[in-house]
Amino acid sequence: MSVLVKRVVVGVDGSPGSLLALRRAAYEALRHQAELCPVLVWELPGGDAPRPSKPTSFPALDALCRRCEKAAEKRLAAACDAALADVPDGLRLSPAVLRGQPGPALVACSRHDTDLLVLGVGGHRPGHRFRRRSARRYCLKHARCPVLIGYSAVQGGCVDQLAPPGPAGDARGRGVGRAGGGSHAPAA
């Protein structure tokens, strides 16, 4: 069964897991000749406050929001630079910075059935999944499109190269290289 994918949406927060997810999403976008949409979702420090009815009601809050959004834009640009430095030409990139909770924001971004949502593995600290809402769990439950959770099959979580899709868009296992040499490409 062939799946039509027009956009690959990937959640990015700058963590090692999200950088691997961004690389995997780039591979999927190249494979499907789709647009790559890395998304960084931010909240105010301490959680989001209700938004005032008038944008000028709280100038200090507006200034804080602008600073947080600028910082999020810089984090997303740095993550894209780090993860996509060696990606072949031809990748259509549309990064986005959104304010809100990660799960609902990512589901809203990937609302079409022709989208593919890619997520990283997240934190592994003891009790991590109990302290915060799980964006992964939310996306798996509510997304209208396929969701890919990016676990690294490469030892140590190190993925060092991305190869372009093969002839006529056929990727057949190509794309993810191993640190120190070999790739997963089948023998010709």
C-alpha cells in the first residue's frame, strides 16, 4: 500500500531525541518528495496564562511573549542547522514557532490525512512521564494522520549522514547512515 505524504511535520525542542526525529523527518520528506515542517512549540515560563482580550492590556506580558517567541525562533534555527547540515539539496523547509501546549499544537499542525507527524523519544528521567503531559501520547490519541515515533536504531543514538532517495523516489532502506562508515543501502 502506498501512502501519499505531502507534508512531514516534526516536533522539535532541541533535545537529542528531537534532533534525531528531525533527521528522520528530513529523510521521510526527501523519500516522499514532501515539505518538511519542523515545529517548536513554546509556553511562558511557569505555564501559559490566559490571554488578555486586548493585546495592549498587559505591556509587560506582551514584551515577555515577544522575548520568548524570539528565543524559540533561535532554538528552532539552531536545531535545524545542527540536524540538517548535511541534508542533500531539494528539501523544502517551512519551520514554524507556535505558542501553546506541544501535543495539541502538533496535532493542529498535522491536521490533514496527507501529513506525517514525526516525534522524538522524549525524556527518560525517572517519573518524567508523570510530571508533564505526554505530547507523544496526546498525538498518538488525537492525530488524524500517521504518527512516527523516531527511535534510533544506531548504537549510541548517532546518525551521521542522510542520503537522497534513490531513482524515482524509491528509498528502499537508504538514507540513514551509521557513525563510522556503512550505510543501510541495499547492494545493487
